[in-house]
Amino acid sequence: MALGSAAYDFWGADRKGANLYANCVVALNAATGKHIWHFQTVHHDLWDYDLPAPPALVTITKNGKKIDAVAQITKQGFVFVFNRETGTPIFPIEERKVPASHMPGEAASPTQPFPVKPKPFARQLITEADLSNYSPSDHDSLIKQFRSMRYEGLYSPPDLKGTIEMPGTRGGGEWGGAAFDPATNLFYIKSTEAPDLITMKTGSNMASEAQAQENANNQFAVDNRGANATQYINTTGYKTWKDPSGNPAITPPWGTLSAINLATGDYVWQLPLGNDSTRQAKDAPETGQESKGGPIVTAGGVIFISGTDDKKLRAFDKASGKLLWQTTLPALSNATACSYRVNGKDYIALSIAGTSENPSGAIMAFALPSK
């Protein structure tokens, strides 16, 4: 199973240490519940980097031998791959030094685990060159923000001056999870590329009940009891970074679909998924978009995926990533599709969000061609 973060998401002064078993892949004996092994993907999480999707049970063929494994995607854009029975990593994992916290009383972990392979499927580092430029004033505003906030790459801790978090709280990897093709060892992952802004705020000591309630309504109120007073620390987390006109703060792609060979850890292909035609530059590739739905892959060689803001359901060739077919749905579908067969005929079905005409939403099914 894949476990979530310890509360509160961006403040851990009252939960010193690594915070097991938060942010862990845990293997239990299904019959007894006995612990078999675990691996923590984030120590002392300060970024809401809970594991967003269930681990995928995969069987990898490597050097002619089959290995029962488990592959876990993360919001940070990592894929951790383990021997399913022992928890031994299939690819090396290194503990690397990460930035320290400047918050009073906070003790961020000095290191975090980084898998050597596969390389991250989401952007983990941005520079000024990655800031979008929809107008001179919007671009200047982004540059000023970038230079004024704390940012030292992945795992920059939340701070009173504000922190840029990349990937943001929605990932990287998202709730729809990944899909695996045992015939080819290929693992398919949808990624979102969107930084968040997190700013920590301190309230006055001995806050009144009304002030305390106001703080509690502002995302979080952390009761950090000192010797003489209560200090309330709030955050403006879960805020996607955009320019003053509402455009994405970074250049495309804003969403990708990747195919990774889990036997080698190498990428076979990666492409933008989704398109914002209003922001697509002339003759430029599709922009990609945020989405929460995950892919499925069929034995017939097709990947199906929805969930992008353009409301498309798409089919791709699983080997090459070539777009085979797409249709526009009546509303957004954050669901992962399913496939099934009736009387020898193949179908794809998925859940669709509500519309003004049909607020309750719908289940839609599509019949595949016979050949």
C-alpha cells in the first residue's frame, strides 16, 4: 500500500524525525497483517508529497528472468521500483543532501532518497529561462517573484519569505496512477508540470478565539505550544503559480505522457499530453495540460487516457506514442478508463463529470473497431 503525509502538510515542528510510516510503500501479509517491508519515499514531509496513487504490481523480464516487482510513482516525479517480496530496490537509491529549513523550531530531514533510475518523469528544477513571457509586465512580475522567494530546487522547504515548490502539490505523478505492459516491460505515466507557491505566516501570540477560528479557516492553524503562549502558523499552500494575467508561470509542456522500460530504467518516449490552443505558440508542439486521470494499456497495443482540460479522450500506439484517435467528451473526465469485452466485442468506458444540462454526470462507453 501507498501511504499519505503526516499532518500538517507544510509544518512539522511538532513531529520531529522521519515520521514513519508516512510517505511509505508498505508490504503487509494479506492473511495476518504482519509487516514485511517498507520504504519511505520522503522523510519528514514538508511539501504535501504524499504518495498519490497505489503502487503497481509488475512482473519485469530482465536478463531472461522474470522478477515480481512493485513500482511506485511519486508527486516529485520519481519511480521507485522494488522486489515485491523483499523490498530490495531494482535500481540503486541514493540519500542525497537537501536544503535545510529556516523556520523556527522546524527540523527538515538533511537528506532525501533519489532513485538513480529511471530519471525523473517530471521537471524538478526551473530557472529564470523557464518563466513564461506572455507580456513584458507579466514576465517582469514572474522574475521579481522568482528572485524574491526561496528556491533551491527540489525539497526547498516552506519559508516565511515564500517558497517555490516544483513539482507542486498535485505532482508530478497524480491520482490516476500508471499502467504497465508485461509483454514489453513498458510503464506508462502521466505527469503534471505546475509549480506551487507556499508562504508561511505567523500570527500574534495569545490569539483570540475569533482570530484562531479565522486562522483555522485559512488552510491550517498549527497549535505550537511554547512556554507562555500559542503561536499560530498558517500557510498559503496549494496555490498554483501563475502570472498576474492568469497564465502558467512556466513554459510548456504543462503535462506529459511517458513510456519507461522498467527492465532498463530507460525512456522509450515522452510526449506532451493535452493542448491549450489559446496559449500554444505558432508552429509549436502541443502545450500539454494538467490532468488527474491515469492511462490504461491493452494487449491489443493501445493506450487510452483522458483527464486533460481540453476534455479529450485519446488513444495512442503503445510502442511509439503515435496518436491513433481522439474525441472530445461533453465534460472533464478525471477518471481512469476501463476496458471490457462482450460477445467478442471490445469496449472502453469511463466516468464523465456533470454539465449544466446533466449535473449528475454520466458513464460513457465506446466500441472499438473489430479490426
